[in-house]
Amino acid sequence: MELDLDESSLAIGRIERALSRIERALTERANRPSPPPGASDQSALKAEVTAVIGELDRLIAEANRG
């Protein structure tokens, strides 16, 4: 199944939004005077990173198929 232009645009949009959320979370962590965030913050960040990697893997696989 090949990605069409609309699907690719949607995937890129999801990647951009996830990267923005990751950037915002990292900025907030850097600006926090309190101790490092708890496990729930860490899990949410890991989930965002995993989502970005999954979208990129999907786009790369589709591009390799033609």
C-alpha cells in the first residue's frame, strides 16, 4: 500500500506536532527549578518519541517501495 500525497502530508503533520510537543516538554524541564520530573512525564515523552519514530519508519518504508 503506497502513501498518497494526502496521507504523506498528514503523517508529516503528525510528526511536526509530536516534535513540537517534545520540544515544549524539554524546554519546560530545562526551566523547572524543581527536581527532575516523575515517571509519568518520562513515559509521556517516550511515547511522543516512539510515535515520531513510527511515523518516520512508515514514511521511509513507503518511499523505499516507490
